[in-house]
Amino acid sequence: MEFKKQGLVKRFKDFISSINKKDKVAVLHHTDPDGVCSGVIISKLIEKTRNKKIDLRINQKGNIHNITKETFDKLKKNKINIIIITDLSADEHLKDIKKLLKFAKVLIIDHHPVYNNIKLKNIVMIKSSLVSDIPSAKYCAAKLCYDLGNLVADLSDLDWIAAVGSIGDIATEPFKSWLNKVFKKYKISMKKDLFKTKLGKVAVILSSAEAVSHKNVGLCFKILYRAKNYSEVLNSSIKKFQKKIDDELKYYIKNLNSLAFVYPKINLIFYDVNSKNNIKSQLCTLLGIKYPNKTIICVSFEKDLASVSARRGDSNVSVNKLLQSAVKGFCNANAGGHIPAAGACFPKKYYKKFKKRVINLLKKE
């Protein structure tokens, strides 16, 4: 992979190469397949370069982009002085970054839009859009970690993990040639629906485990980190979650016309997802694939919060901007992501206003 901004790439290589055994290293990663895969890849890179595993792995809930007090406390308790963040748009919350920099050096590897062009000492932020002309939504964090990491150490044994992250994030289009080589290397049959391939099934299992509980993410990381190949993940203890989530997803898709709000004139499907499992992101992705010319909004509720996933397969509506506009002015709200896929979180009391805004904004498109 050829990168632009070689100065920034050099800063990444210098950052990784400077880490030694005495450093206390923590990796904070997102909870979806791309987040888990990118976290594993960068952790493996650290182990390869300093001959010692990372000291701490952390994930927060999937809809939380800021650094929570609990995370700060864990980092300080473990005397962490090197923090690597993957697949999280941590630059959305500059105050949190500045707090981290008081006791640690920070590396951010992400593929979401640049929210703050951070120019502070002891931090390196690499977004895919800063080093590549490939659309950021199509250059996921796992592939970015893999490509960058290979500049420092041989990560060829982790190519299948990077492929799992890419499939999970529907970010394979620019890398078809590379993906074909990975499939050929492991003698995996290629299919039109990549989620039905063996590597795609790994992504589905990881996603299903997270849907049951974000507390399963640590287990997913552990299993993926230890796995010598994809088969070990497919046959691991987390495979039990898949059927439960698959059955529920099929129910919601089958009963869409009776359970969801469908607005044909503005090509909107607005779905309130009342499930004990966190399936809204997977449901939104599947509906986005099935209805690429419609805007898909899936909302779930947890206590006093509303959590949103949005998709638009043909990218004719920028769902990241749609959500940002829809939550503007809401207290304790956040929204972001990419043109075809985005998410938001806000207090439940704003739900009706949010829905009305989405409808009105789409009417103006």
C-alpha cells in the first residue's frame, strides 16, 4: 500500500518503534468486528516489535465515543503511559485527548472523518483520509492498522484478520485484488455475499457476540488474538451467539412492513428496535444492503438513552450529516460516521423531535 503524507507515516513508525518493554501500553478499541480486528492487529504489532504483549485492553460500549471516567481510572490505575486507540473518532472530544496527554503518549488509528486536526505534542493521529485517497468509509481501521503495521514488522500472518474487519465494515471494494489473494492463500471459496464466506462468518460471529452484550467484546478479542486461523474462531465458544441473533434479525426483516415506519415518498425506513439484544446495527446493515436506495434508521433504547444506526447504500443521502443535523442542540448527544453509515446517541426525551427532524430533513433533500 502506497501512502501519501510520508511525514505522518514516519511519525507512526517512530511511535511504534520507540515503545519498549518498560512502557505500559493500553489499546482502546471499538466493539464491532472492525474495532476488534484493528485492536488485535495493533496489539500483535506491539508484541512483535517489543517482544511483550500489551498491558491493558479496553473497550467501552459501542455508542460511546468519548473517553469515560471509568476508562480514565483504568488507565491511571494500571500506570499506562502509551495509549493506542483504534476505530474510534476520539478527536471528536479534544478535551478528553488533552486529559490523556497529561500522563501518556497517544496514537489514534481511525477511518472516521477528521473532527479536529490535532497538533499537540506526544500524539500521532492517522485517519485513512489523511494518508490515502480511498474514501474513508471503504478503508476500515483493521486494514489501515494492517497496512501501516507492515511497514514496521511482518504482519502477513494477520491478513485474514484484516480481511474479517474489512468484510464486517463492508469496506472491501477498493481491495478486491488483495482480498482475492487472502482467500486463495487460505483456500476459501469466494462468494458474492462475503458474509456467507468463512471469513465473513467470523465477522458475523463477532458481531453477534457483541449484540448479546458489549461485555463479550473482551472474549472476542481474546479468542481472535489467540487464534492461529479463522477455523479456531468459527469453532470457538462465541459461535453460540450467532443463531440467537440470526433468528431475531430474520424476524425483524420478515415483519418490516408491520413493525417499522415506512415513508415511500422520502425513501425512509424508520425502525424502533425493541430487543434485549443490541441488534440495531446489524439490522440496519442488512436492511441497507437489501434496500440500497432507501435511508435506513434503526433506533433502540437503553434506560434514558436512544441509540441510532443509519445506512444509505447508494450514498445519495449523507447519513452522517443527517444525524448530526437531527441531534443538533440536544444536550449530551453525539453523532458521526460516514456518508453511507453512521450512528448517534442522545437522551430518550428527544426521540420524537429527532424523528420529526429526520423526516423534515429528508423532505428537503
